[in-house]
Amino acid sequence: MKRFQFVPAFFRCNFAGCGKPIKTPGGLTRHKQSCKFNPGNQYRFSTPPSSPPFVPHTPSPPPGPDNGLLPPQTPNRVPNLGTPTPPTPSQSTSRRTVWTTQGRTGIYTRQHEILNGRRCDKEGNFLPPGAPPPPKPAADNDDFFPFTSGTEFKVGTLLYRKAQMSNGDVNTLMELWAEYQALKGEEVDPPFAHTKDLHDAIDSIPLGDVPWQAFKVKYNGEIPEKAPGWMTKEYEVWYQDPLCVMEMQIGNPNFDGEIDYAPKEVYGRNGRRQFTDLMSGQWAWNEADTIARDCLEAEGAMLAPVVLGSDKTTVSVATGQNDYYPLYGSLGSAQNHVRRAHRNAVSVIGFLAIPKTDREEQDSAEFRKFRRQLFHSSLTHILSPLKPWMEKPRVTLCGDGYYRRVIYSLGPYIADYPEQCLLACIVSGWCPRCTAFSGDLDGDPDKAIQQSHEHTDALFEAFGGDMKDMWDGYGIIGDIEPFTANFPRADIHVLLSPDLLHEVIKGTFKDHLVTWVSDYLYAVYEKAEAKRILAEIDRRIAVAPPFPGLRRFPEGRGFKQWTGDDSKALMKAILPAIAGLVPPQMVRAIGAFMEFCYLVRQSQIDKTVLCQIDDAVRHFHNEHVIFLQAGVREDFNLPRQHSITHYRWLIQQFGAPNGLCSSITESKHIKAVKQPWRRLNRNKALGQMLLTNQHLDKLEAAAVDFKLRGMLDYNVFEERAESARLPIHNAGEDDDEDVAGLTSLGDVQFPKRPACHYPRLLDELSGFLGLPTLNEYIRRFLYDQLNPESDVFGMDVPLDDCPKISSSLWANVYHSAAATFHAPSDLSGIGGMHREHIRATPSWQHGAPRYDCVYVEKDPDADGFRGLDVAQVELFFSFTYDSVSYPCALVRWFVPHGESPCKDTGMWMVKPDFNTRRRRVSSVIHIDTILRSAHLSGVAGDQFILRTLTHSQSLQAFRLFYVNKYADHHAHEIGY
């Protein structure tokens, strides 16, 4: 048997700051094309205008000195964010407003004039502009302490973090390593003697070391003679100093350039304010105004909001009580894409206690009060090290090498609805953000005002401390004080962040709308017929054509455990599946909600999008009454569904919601809780989990340090150079990805190598593929290419007027093309670029054929779909004519059905284009005219599809198709 020889990675990227090792020249070329250190991939900034194109509004004045809190507001009423007249010279201050480009050309930001994050030295003295950062402590560039070499560090990282190898397997591997070296006659020890040696080395890393601490809590009320066990038990809470954790995040060099050191206002090319990261929201600006008013040392300071999140998680249901309650902390100044990525921007700062008792006691008033008080007291104690530095600055080293004077604030809190009720001390069924009555959550939002600590205090005084009246009339648990009452400028009712995962995706969509459709069918039809219709919906979803990132449900939707990815995947396919099987108004209601969902999940939201969000909410409320009329619902007093009325205000306060979603903390559960649990021996499990998390923090801190000193070729914690901006949820069967560094409008390229086993001569190829007219299509294509000014298309001219091609013309066939396109408001890489693969292959993954559909640019001046055509790719190929290479696609065309989108689904419809002889219209196009993949779903109406129909046959089985704008966020934004 022939053994392969090991080939070392001896080609290295020569761009400054990269140096990643590559094994082949071709791999090096492909890496350089997307390397984020490639100067050709960096932003191209235009010279900013001498003065801003307009004068944005002056920030609203801070709250009055009598309260120190945000004034109560109606959730749907928002501060005026318009553009008032420019200030007169008498209104101006001595501070100069500085405008800078943000992201791409034409995006401008204005920083807060007082809390502007000025650089200073270690003693807090401000540095002059352009001053270099203070020198760093001298360190040898070959000192990998406590490891003997970079290779040893990489092996340790591989074993402990990536492979998560068990202790016994590590010992076995080291023994085999030593035996192999002995067989080769080399007296070289393995990297580690045994598991303990590996753990000792990680423990000795001097970086990233924030020790775990603990305190114990016990019930201190009156204990009866026969007291339940929870009254006498001590509860242990473990935590890390949040001040140290935040300083580690602020000082992380890996975040350099991705931290906002001051609140900012971002304005787009159209002069409209954009809400993106947390620091671009009005809350951060108002917080800075309040600090500037109350703190004499605020001049030049950096505002550092602390984003918190907590949620119980279960690691095992088969081995008894295995619930954990992690508390997470993240620097709010870090931009959203940093928090969404797996880059240690979200840290575990504590494990809260979970008191439990028997069924007899679990609903008792005393136990429930103790459980709530334990939660809030624990948070108050854990966060107490931050409190002194919320009213005066603390000099802190930042990731860019400079010191800044940092003032902390409690920022948004990420939580699902049960956790929000616990945090806000609100009765379940009430809104934790506003005063809407629990029995009228779907009523007029103008009748409700913002919940606040002041509102609770006023009610307490008005009712004379009667807790029952506060509970019944206002849904307030008056005998518990929220933890935010113990910190400056903090009000939990204002700080509750929007939760896309549980409020929108899993809550309103999956738990409500999808369930209601099923309930409607069972209410209207006999049980057997209802099951038949539900099975038809499942079949329609299953036969949806493949699409990059699209999951299919071949066995239907009968999951025992729904995940967020399951819900998001169903959202992409449900509208075409239910159209014709449920009343049109029900389709419109779900379509309006999905429009809302896709709008609020954008990463850049301006006034236009906010108005679209309002329209979608209004449309949804007008249409979803069908569920009342059909008898599915008696009311809509649903807190999670009610929460969507707050999203406009929440976006203006905290920026784009995707940076504060509970999917971030749920993803962190995997790394911080579930993966450590799987590698434990279950003996004192929590202690082992704390140690594992501490080891992982140390390894990552060492990796960043070694990379910064040029001692590592690449960060071993990054799977690829551009992985820093990958979204958390990228589920799908296909290979689509975000792209760092590219900022063009769009590009489509073939792979480096063509597909095998195809004839090269054109005549032989056309016979092999069964395309006798391929020669004619190519000639007509060449006519268009060689006569770009012609008023007649090549498809319409006589064939004799088209260029003649040789029968010996060679052609290369490709099974895919990579489309890189501009998607500015989605979870994309630098410049908002996204890459996906378009397939045209006779066998996809050793199965059925796959021939994707694409958007073809028709009119660049037209908006959305009106400027695009839709076609299905039959063949990707390239040829050379007259010394010019032409990368092409043979496509079959679709034409629009109607002059506007479908009034029920909101989607455009297309149908196959036929000529006068009832044959499909096909042509050859240049791949540069392709924008990206398009997803078509068949229009079945009230007809049932064949049980034998498969997804690979779908594009040939229907006469009419929806152009699915919900296939992904890019299709929603680009095509509509």
C-alpha cells in the first residue's frame, strides 16, 4: 500500500500582520484574495467634505436633576430624531464637532463632545494628538513561557481546546508519541509528559487570569420549627471580578479598531441617522450626557457599558439535577459583530445559585420570594466592584496600546421573557417594559407609559405598601427591589434589550403563528382532512429547491425539540407552502410578521427602515384578527407578541437588535457550560467547569499575545483569517460565507480547475450534454459581446450576422461559481460582502442533479426586483475567442407574472419563458451579469402536489413560481 508523504506548510502569506502558513501555491493565491491584511482589500476612504453635508440634531437634553432617569415615554413614541436647524454661533461651544468616515465612503459619525474617549498616559494625563502609545514592557520574541516553543503551545491548544481530548487519551497520545520517536532513533521528548503537565503549563500562563471567588447565601427570615430544607440550606455563588473581566476585554489587542471609545451618531449617504452598534443608539448618548452633567471628571472619559445576560441551561436530563445558571458580561463598547462572533467578547462572570424544593413548597409565597431575592442580591454583590467606577473614571489600558479614563455603566440586559419578569420584578403575563394592562396587551399603545423604578415607588406610596393591589392592578412584585436600584443611572425596565430569538423567532413565529395555523385547520376541518392538509404543507416545504444556507425538512416539521435554527429555516419556506391552503388574510398576517422580522434583523437601520417596521407591525395587527374570527384565539394578550410594539424605540435606544440577542448567550452556553460538562468526570462538576473556563481564557489570552508579538504565524483560535465576523447561526447544508476585505458591488468567479470527464471540443461537448443548439447560443452571445452599442439583441438578429466559431473551439465546464455580492445591512463581513456558491451539476453530493436559479442584472437604475431578471443555470462553461476568455452560463429564462408582487405573500411571481414554438427560451450570458442565487418556490394554490415529487424536480414541475424574498436576508434586501 502506497503511503502519502507529509507535506509541511512552507508557503507563507507575506502581507504584514498575517504570515499564515499554506501548503500549496494555489492555496496561497486563494488565501491572498480574501486575506484581511491584503492592502487591496482594505477600505477605500474618500476625502471627507470640508463640512458635513448637513447638521444633525443636537442630542436631547439630559434628564432633570430631580430624577436622574430617562423620562417615562410611551413605547411607540420616540424622541424626535429629525434634523433641526443648525445652531447659531451663540449656541456653539468651544469644542469642535469631529466628523469621521465610518465603514464605507459616505458614512459619517459624530462623537460625543465630552465623553469622547481621549487618550491619556498611565497617570490619567491626556496626551496631545498624534502622540505615540506608551512603550510596552520589553519581551523576547521567542519567549513562549510557560511553553518551550510555539509548536508546543499549538499542540496544547489543539489537545485542550479544539479536540477537547480526555485526560486518559492525552496520556496515551504522549506515550505513543514517545514510542514513535524512539523507533526513529530520536531522543526527543513529547510536548507534554502527561495530562497534569499540560494542565500545569496552562495554569502557569500569566495572562487572562481572573480568579474565581465564591460567597454563600442563606435564608435569614424567621424559620419555623418544621422548616423546609431550602430555609436551612446554604447556597454557593461563584463569580469572577467583573471589573477585571471588563478591563481584559477593553485591553484585548484582538479588538483593536472594533471598540467605540465614545457614543456616536452615524449618518448615511442620504443624511439619515443609522442605528448599528450599541454606542450608536440614543441610550449611550443620553448616558454620556448624564455623566457629563453629574461627574466633574467626565471630560475626555470613555463610556464603557456592561452588557449582561443570564439564562438557565440544562446539560443533561438523563442523570438527575444538571441545571446551571451562568451570568455573562460583555463590553458594550465592542461593536456588534465582535459580540456575535466567537472571540471572547462575551465572558462568564458568574454561576448563580438555583434553589430547589419539593413540589409542596415550590409554589409557596415564601420560597418564591426567597428565590427572587437570592437572584437580585447575588447580582448586586457580583457587580459591586464596578460601582465606584460608575461615578468617577478609572485609568485603563485599551487594546490599541493607549490608556483611557473609563467610566462604567450598567448597559442592556439580554434575557428571555421569564428572565425579564424575574429581572423587572413583574408578574408573568405583564409587560416588563411598559404599563400596558395584562388583559389588554394588544390594545392602544398610546395608553401605556414606560415602566420605571420611579413608577413603582409612586405606586408603592399610592397604595400604602399594599402588595396585593400592586400585583393585581399593575403586575408589580412590590416586595422585591431590582438589583439595578443599587447602581447609578440604572433602571432595569429601560435596560431590557430586544430578544429576537425568543420574542420574535421562537416566540411569535413558532409558538404562536405556526401553532395557530395548525389549530385553525383542526378547528375548520375533520381531523383526517386537517392531517392531510398539514401533510401537504410539509410536502411543499420538502420539495423547495436547494438554496445556499436553506435547510429542508424531508420528514416534515414534527420536532420534539425546536431550535432557533429550525424556526429560522421554517420561516424561509412557510409562506409558499401555506398559500392556497389557509385563508388569504392568514397568509397576509404571517407575511406581515415575517416582513417585520427580516427588517429588525438588519445590521444597519435608518429612518426609512424604522417606518417600514411601523408599517409591518400595523399591517400585522390589522390582518391577524383572522385568528380571532376563525375562533383560534380569544385575545392577543401575549407578552412576547406585544413586545414587537417596542422595537422601534428599542432600536433607537440600543442600535440593531442582532447585537443584543439571546442567541449570543445561548451560543456561549455551548463553550462555557455544555462542552466543559462533557469532558468532566462528574465529581464536583461545577469546580471543574470553572477551571476549564479559566484554562480556555488563559489559552486565548496567550494566543493573542503571541500573535501580537509576531511569534505565531496566525491566531490558533481563528479557523480562518476572516472568521472574526462569521455569524453565530450559519446553519445550512451549503457553503455560503461572509467575506472580509472585499468592497465591490459584486463578483462571480469560476473555480481554479474545471470539472473532469467532459469533452473539450465544443461540437463533442454539445453532443455529450445533449445541447445541439449550444453553438448557436454562443454565436448570438458573441454578437452581444462584440456589438455592445447595438439596438438589437443577439437572440433577435439573423444567425448569419453573428460571428462564426470554429468546430475546434475548446470549452471548459464548471459545476459551480462563487458569487460575492454586496449586502450592507446583514451579518456580513467587512464592507458588507457575502459569498455563496451557485451550482449547476448533474449530481449534487452524489445524489440528484442540482441547477440553481440566479438573479441577472437587467436595469441598474431600477429599484429591487424591477431591475433584475431570474434564470435557471443549465451550464457553467468558459471558452476563448479571438484571444479573449469568456466565462459564461447557459440559462433558461423566467418572466414576471404581473406588474407587482402577490398581494397575499408580498412576493413577485415568475413563470417559465416560452418562444412561439412553446420551447423554453435559453441563452448564453456572461457571468458578470449574475448578481447572486435566487430561490423559486412553486405556486401550488389549492391543488395538492404529487407525493413522488422531489426537490430536484420542483423547478420543472410547476408553471408558476414565487421569487422567495425570505430565502435569506440578502434576498430580502437586494431584491425588494
